[in-house]
Amino acid sequence: MSKGIMSQKELSRRTVLRRGAILSTFLGLGAVTMTGQTAAMNKAELIEAMASESGLSKADAKRALDGFTHVTTRALAKGDSAVLVGFGSFSISKRSARTGRNPSSRNGSGDDSPVTFDACPEFAAALDLNPGKGDEASAKCRDADVVIDAEYIASAAGRSHERISEDDAKRALEAFINATAKALKKGDRLSVGGEEDENEGFGTFSISKRSARTGRNPQTGKEIQIAAKKVVKFKAGAELSKAVN
């Protein structure tokens, strides 16, 4: 009798273990599915990556990043274009009035941004993108109204209580470009947004694929076929959008 009871208990224990294994496998598959979605690096993680790569403190990395976003926002608010050397250029989108969709609605694209970003050739190459010879982005990176580099960041910070040397600014900006390139190459989204909400603050970078389409040669007006390509997409955050509108 006792032996029969023990056998039943052992059988019950095996059943529980088997069911537990099945449940664990199911949950594991669910975790894989969830992690397969596009990940996002937030501002705090970006600052930590910049500090780690540059050897600077998080405070100095943050000063450089905030300096970059501040001077870029200020330039765009004045209607100027701005370029971070070796990274990309920012300019105001020229868009006519039109009917749009609420970005928070299910059918809304949420892709509308008052600011256009064009990756400079060096950054496009780091992402294995092909900017093409004589690309418009190259001209925008050369001819921007405001050119942001380490000297500019150090000078701008020098006018406030948050000072950073030109050498440290250079290391921080290089770390920012490298960290952004690594995140985008992995397929992640990178937010230079608010402390708690990525939709606030400066904006978000991601990789987007443009479908092949028919365009026009701006010089001749003739139709040309534009091949599909991947581009760096930038969506302005709420604070930047408010500043330029």
C-alpha cells in the first residue's frame, strides 16, 4: 500500500515537472518573440556608452551631448541648418499644408518630423550605407550654416557653468558617433530624448528602408529611377519640434 502511494506521488511529481518544462519552453519562446522587436537605447544608456568608450565621466559625456543638442536646436530655431562634423546635417523640412493623421492613432504613421537629417559620408560609410558620389547629403554636410565640432562645443559650454575642454569634447563627440553607429547597425533605435520619455527632448534615430521609386534629375528635369536604399531616419522629439515650429 505504501509502495503504491509512493509510485503515485512519483508519477505526479514527474507530471508536474513535465508540465513545468513545457511551460518554461513556451515562456522562453515568448521571450524570444518579445526581444525580437526593435530595441531602443535611451539617453541614459547613450551617455553611459559614451563615457565607457571615451574614458570620460558620465557628467562630461552628458555635457557634450547636451551641448550638441542645445546648439543644434538653437540653430534650427533660427532657421539655420546645422552639421555635426563626421555625423550628419539637420535642417528644417519644407512641407506644404496637408491633411495628416494623428500619430497616436493606429493608422497614423507617426513618421512626420519638422526636421530633416542627412548622414554625412563618413557616418554613412560606418553604417555600410552607400551615400553615392555627389550625393546631396555631402553638400549639406559641407555647406551647413552652423558647423558643430569639439571647439564649438567647448566654446558654447564655456559660456555656461557646465564647462568641458576641447579635448574632452572631441572624445565625447567621437564616442557619441561610434555609439550611435553601433546601435543602428544592430537594428536598434537610439533616443536622444527626455530622461523618462524618448518622445520628448531632442529626437530619435533609426534605420529606414526607402523603396525604389521614380524621381527627376533636378538639373534636367528628366525622370530617373532611384534604387531602393537604407537611410538614417530622424524623428524630432517634442521639445525640438516645439522650438522649430
